[in-house]
Amino acid sequence: MQALKALVIFMAVLIVAGMVLLAYGLMTRMGGGETASEVGDLDLPVPEGCRIAGTELAGERLVIRLDGLAERDCQQVLVVDLASGRLLGRVRALPGGQ
């Protein structure tokens, strides 16, 4: 009789553990278990006299549009990877169609 009682308790513990693992699996797949990684400080070189005209999120990337005088190389779009904080690319508008 005691063996049967121990078996029932063991099976109940297995059922509870299975339910906890199922809930954990569902939470991590739905994004509830993700933690945001901290990038820290990011220094982007911007030519003197330029200003940030706009920013936009594009998936995992931040697109920064600079504005100002074309002679100072201000007509640029910077693309930054948010996960690593690394500058992925720079698009410059050249005056005179060069």
C-alpha cells in the first residue's frame, strides 16, 4: 500500500513539473522570456555643423538622417545595428551628382 502511495505522489510531482516546463516553454517562445541586452554608449562621428533631422527604427536597425550644409558633408543617412551598437553603413548625398 505504501508503494502505491509513493507512486501516486511521484506521478503528481512529474505532472506538476511537466506543467511548469510547458508554461516556461510557451513564455520563452512568445517573447516573455527575452531579456534586453544593453548596448552601452555609442559615439557616432557627425560632421561639425550638422544636425539630426530624423530617426526611424527598421527592424533591429536604427536609421539616423542628418541634415545641414552639403559642403560640410551633412547630407547623410547612418544605419546602426541595435543589437551590437555598431555603425553598419553610411549613405552620403554628393552635391553636383558626382
